[in-house]
Amino acid sequence: MKYTKIPNTDIEVSKICLGTMTYGQQNTEAEAHEQLNYAVAQGINFIDTAEMYSIPGRKETQGSTERFIGSWLKDQKRDRLVVATKITGPLPYFNYIRENLGFSKEVIHEAINKSLKRLQTDYVDLYQLHWPERNVNFFGQRNYTHDPDEKWTDNFKSVIETLDGLVKEGKIRHYGVSNESSWGVMKQLHESKNNRLTRCKTIQNPYSLLNRTFEINLAEVSLRENVGLLAYSPLAFGVLSGKYLKGQMPEKSRLKLFPAYSRYSNPQAIKLTEYYAELAKKHNLSLSHLSLAFVNQRPFVTSNIIGATTMEQLKENISSIDISLSDEILKEIDDVQHLQPNPAP
């Protein structure tokens, strides 16, 4: 395994992070524990989850992922692991999690206390705002449209003050953002600096061969301001594993079970996936290894969040850490991307 540090901290994390959102629907508790044990044995020390998981979000399974991790975590050496979770942002279809979604002081305290209880731990290493409270592009949205009548109050300072308080209490060590924009990250940094509060350390956004929108503006913010990317969906919901090529739809696959998750399955994305599959074959690589190794090597990536529903998938995904892409291959990847930049934001 390879390791790096969460920016501006002394916390060393594996370059590959274990994503867990399938625990509770696609994976049983026993399967979750098997994955966790294998991942740790391979040197992974970084685990990412969220209070709303498992996916897709449902009232009946909300919090199941944290509970599965918690029943495993209680028997581990906690100080050797880095655990990240997230607080749900305000979207009406998540009202079953709590009546008042958002990032008020009361809500943040309620959310972290419930997460800690489910995780069976006294603290989390990284607490993340799952998505912004304001109107902004995320989850595949394009073309930001400003709403001058938006009912949103700029409360960045009060949110960071609350998170700063949780750091002082010892319930969280650091905080990060997720599904955020360049403006949002810079606003976070501005408020924390001006008010001498704890600083945003990471941003968890989508990044893959089919979605390189992070490079447009956020990569510069990441590198100049030292905010590390935790890349999610590096295999684009499994599309970049190649298992859906030529119209295949494997039983128990995510797209078979949950057809609405079509973010990376439009014709343009499928066409580029075919090109990347040819490129991988040319260099005697699996498409998964090509896709994950690309993300692993990006200079702004702190950790690459991989996920799997089977042990076979998990083993292949973790082993991507041993793949190094040459400058020649990286150039060929860019040549393919130029044909259709960011077909699946």
C-alpha cells in the first residue's frame, strides 16, 4: 500500500480508501466485515461512510452502513484507523433522517452524536458536509443557474464555528466538504482564516476517466490551497470496470438493481468507455486497473475511494495501487478525453 497525509495534518492515510455505501443493501453485515478485514490486511487504514448510507437512501436502511462498521470497529485498534463520515445536506427526500435538515449547530450536534453511537467510537477523524445547503451543481447537474430568490442564508462562519467546537470537544479531529464548488471551498477557507477557526482539509467530489470536471477549477484550488481530493466514483458506478459493455447487465449489479443510477451510462460515456477499454487492452491492463491507477496518480488526490460488492472486485480494485501508468499511457488517456470532455459530470 502507498500512503499520504491528509493536508495540513499529521494523519497518514492509505492512498486507497475503502468506500462502504453498499453495506446494508447490496452487502450483508458479514460481507461488510469480510471486506473490512481484507482491506486492512492489505494496508488500507482509511474508511469512508455517511449517516445516510446505505445507497440508495431509504428510511429502512438509513444508518445501516455506520452500524455495520461500528460492530466491526469496536474490536479493532481504533488509533490505527482513520474513519470519515458525513452529515446529510438539505434535500426534501431525505427528511426521514431528521425533520430539520441542514447545518445548524443543533443539527450538527445531533448528527455527529448519532453517528458516533452507530460507529461505536468516541470520535471520527474526518467529518464531512455531504453536500452544500445552497443551490449549486452537484450529483451530475450541469450549467449553474443562479436563483436570486433562493432561501439560503450565508452561514459558513457559524457552521465552521460549530465544527471548531467539535474539534475542541474531541468528537472530530478535522472536517472536510463534499460535492462542493470552487467558490464554496474558497469561502470555507476565507471564513476559517479570518475567524481563526479550524480549516477545511479535504473535498470529496466525483473524479474518474468519465468525469474530470474537478480539473477545470477545483484542481487549482486543491493544489494552491492544500485541500486534498477524496475521489469518489472512480469507476463511475462500475461502468469503468467494463462489466456493462456491449449491453451487458449482470445480475445483482448496481445498474440492474437500481436503474435510476444512470449518471455514467449515457451514450457519450459508453462510447468513451469503449475507447478506454481498447486502450487498457493495448497495454495489457484491465479496464478497472487503468481507471483506478489514473486516479491514484493525480497530484491533487489524497485518497481514491474504491467500493465493491464482491471480494473479487475488492481484490482487483485494491491491487490497482501496484499499477503505474507511463507518460505514454497518460497521454493516450488525454487523447481519448479530448474526444468528449467530461461526458458524465
